[in-house]
Amino acid sequence: MNFFDKLNGAIARNNSLLVLGLDPNPEMMPQSYRDFGEIGHLVEDLGDWLQGIVLQTADLVCAYKPTLGFYQSLGAEGLELLTQVLTFIPPHIPVILDAKHSDLNTNSFFARTAFKTWKVDAVTLNPYAGQDLVAPFLVDPNAAVFILCCTSNPTARSIQHYPNADLPLYLHVVKEAKTWGTPEQLALEVGSTQPEMFEEIRAIAPERTILARSIWTEGTNFKNILQAGLNDEGSGLLVPIPQDLLGSEQLPTQIQTLNQTVNQIRNERQQTSLSCDLWMPDVCLLTQHPHQDLILQLYDIGCILFGDYVQASGTAFSYYIDLRKIISKPQIFHRVLTAYAQILQDLTFDRIAGIPYGSLPTATGLSLRLNHPMIFPRKEVKAHGTRRTVEGNFQSGETVVVVDDILITGKSVMEGSEKLKSCGLKVKDIVVFLDHEQGVKDKLSEFGYRAHSVLTLGDITQTLYEAGRIDDKQYEVLRHSEG
């Protein structure tokens, strides 16, 4: 089962967003379990204590989070204890291994150990080695990662807030991490006592699950942190149980009280969102675009640029949409292919044809995903070799769906389709990622083609503006480019 499916199931079953750290910290262990002496006795006592905690809390939490460092500090017997503690946890409750792993040389081995040997559901990672560190942890479709964005440690401020308060490094980490994995694979870890930081991160990543940390410092406004970190549905935030409760004889009662407080704040957040949707349509998104997150990711990786650009068609625009960057971001490319596939699954065709050169990676990916053979019309026919107009195997009379990236004038897709038809193939449907809304769909219809698009320029314009990614001037530039 996918991590987030298991997590959402536990949240619904226990009506709880609480996460409990299962850490063998002797300082937190109640006196009744203490029998300090040889390390073996200590480990045994810690195991008994942690097992008792699980038995008391399995119907009160949505996840358990053992911290690897605590177990490592106990040596080899500590790692044996970790294996034992993991068996205490009911299989329907997900386990987040708090590892903060950051070593690029061991990431593949550690991913295998975490997910195959220990069989945890998710792992926390340090982001500073970049996407290459994260990639092996996303190979397993059922696993997930939490990327550490910031911590509450005072001395970390000089790093996390660099270069200035307006453009802090921790927000750049959030934006970059969003391109490494989908919301079904990658979540965020945020350690802060400041509601403003949660609010900023939630604004940038409304679709991501956030694991909160270090929110129990004296003087912290717990309610404000939750209101800032929760999404509009009153979820999307995992709340840590204070570690000092673990030594309490009244642990279940105290967790129940905490959960009631959290759920009350969740309900208030939901009511606020509902009221906003009903009475302030000029401020809130009444209907979120189904590809909102993908649009924001495209913007964040620099696919949408402003300036004076000449398109391949020769037309000059005050912006440029560069979709070729997508192929260097595997997780985003995966989402793009999924969006195409949702359209293609309702069409009837024998083969997929990509228009060179921009859409050839997309056509290849769709061919592999949908198990349909691929061909492509040559942009120019070579004077040597087979001199074929269309590359790939096909039979005359077969139906081909044409795939392209952007529809501006329709020139390239029309030329490609005509080459396919000249070889005896039938072309009925043309699917593009982005329609610039220049009336080309109607033009294609006049020639007997049905045109489909994942997005329109209007979709991108409105989504970016409502999300605060573009200003009024940029909004007008894009809006006036629509047909």
C-alpha cells in the first residue's frame, strides 16, 4: 500500500493528525522501567517501554516516527532494538524513519535497508545533496520521503535565512524539492516555532503534506502554527506529540486531550475555508484547476519566462514557454505524461506519432506507458539511407494519434500530420500539452482533425496569478496573448 494511502487511512480511522516519536531515550523513560546497568539490560528495558507505548497509543495516532540516531547511539544492540520496535507497530499504521540521511555514496544502500529490510514506509532526508540523493528513495512506488526544509535551532538561522528575509534559503529548498517528486511521493519536514514560516511554506506548497517539528517550545502559539500549517481541508499537517509526555503515567489520556485540541483547530480551519469559498470568490479559489500543482511546478523550474522572445513560428511574444526543461526533471515529466495519458485513454488509435523534435521524448514516454508502438514523421527527409518520410514500422490504413508540445500556429503539427497521411495512415486526433488559444483548434477542425490540450494559456495565467507567482503586469502580458 502507498504510504499516503496508509497515512490517510490511519488519520481517518483514529481521527488524528498526531505523530508519535518512538525514541529509546533513557532520559524520558519512566522510573518504573529503569534498571540501569549493563547496556544489554538498558536496551531490554527500553524495548519494554516502547512496546508499552505502542499498545497504549495505536488507536490515537496516525503514524510512528522512530529517530535512527537514538538507536545508533546504542550501538549494534540499538539497531537490533529498532528491528524489534518496528514489529510492535500495527501494519495499518505507517512508520516514518527519522534519519535525516544526507550521504550520496550510501543513499541507494540505505534506501534498500530502510524500505526492504526494515520495511518502513517513509524516510526523512537532508536536501543539500540535491535530487540525486532523493532519487533512489523514490524507486519504490509505495515509499515516500520527507525533505527537511528548516529547523528551529537558533544557529541555523544564518544558513536558513540566507541571503535575506525576502528570499530565504529554506523557501528555495521548498520550491526545489517540489520538482523532485509528486505529492504522492514527497512531503516536507518543517521545524519552527514561527507561524509565519509555516504560512510561507504552505502558500508555496499547498498540495504537500508537512511534518511539523519543534513546535512545543515555551511561549509558542500552538494554535497559530496549526492554522498556518493546515491546508484548506483542515489536514496536510502532521503534528508531533511532545516527547515529555512519553514518561507520563497518563499518556493515553493526555494524547486524547491533545487530539481534541488539534481537531478543534482543524474544524475552525475548515469553517474558515468554507466561509471564504462561499462569500469571497474574488479572493479564494472556488474551483482548483486539476493540474494546479503541475502548473506551479512548471513555473518554479523556469519553464515560463518573460521578456522579448521569437517563437519557432517567427511570431514575437513578450513571454516564452520552454517545455524542453521538463525532460531533465523526471518527477515532473512523469506528471506531464500522466496528464497526456488521461486524454489518450479515451481515444482510439493504433500508433503514437511524435512531432520532431520537441515532442519526441513525450511520445516515447507515452508509447512505453500505454504500450502502443511509436512512429514519427521526419522533419527533413535525408538524401541518404532509406530516405523515409516516416520512421518506424506501420501498416497503411492504421490510425495514428499525433502528439505535440505547444500549439501556437499549428504549422508543425499540420505538416507532420500531412506526412503521416501521405504514407497511408489515418490521423483523427492531435493532442498537445499547451494550447496558446490562437484559434488553431478551430483551424485544425476545418481540416478534419480533433485537437485536445492538457492546458491552455488561460489555465496557466489564472493559476499563476491566483497563486501569487506572477504580478499584475505579467498577468496582463499572458492574458493579452490569449486569443
